[in-house]
Amino acid sequence: MRKRLLLWTTLLMMLAGIGCAMIPFGRAMNPNAESRNNFTYIVKLSPLKAGEFRQIDVNGRPLFVLSPSAEQWKSIHQMDSLVGDPHMSEM
């Protein structure tokens, strides 16, 4: 009787330990809200004329897309820290 009680107690403890160890793996399979919202936005720039900009809401934050004019292309190197890709060439 004592052997059987020890066997069942050990088996239940092992199953409980495996169940507790599986919790982090289960949570890793379900991505958080930040990961789910991290997707690519496609913005059509063709309707923008030179010098115009468009404001887009991305995850609750404003994103400004600018179609630079010729004068802005000349001075864009002065704002490298504010530009997404400062080494982009004019299209």
C-alpha cells in the first residue's frame, strides 16, 4: 500500500512539474499585442506632388510622409537625424 501511495504521489508531482514547465512555452506561442501590431504599412506615394506631405496613424502615433521638392532635396542632408533613410537618392 505504501509503495502504491508513493508511486501515485511521485507521478502526480511529475505531471504537475511538467505542466508548470509548459506554461512559458505556451505563452511564447501566443505573441503579445506589440508583436501582433508590428506589421508593414504600404503607403502609395504616387498621389503626392512635390512639396506635399501626408500624415498616417501608425499604432496611435503620427507618421509623416513627405514628397520633397527640389529645394528640399538640396537641404535634406542637413536633417539626417530626422530622416528615415538619409542616403536615399532622388527618384
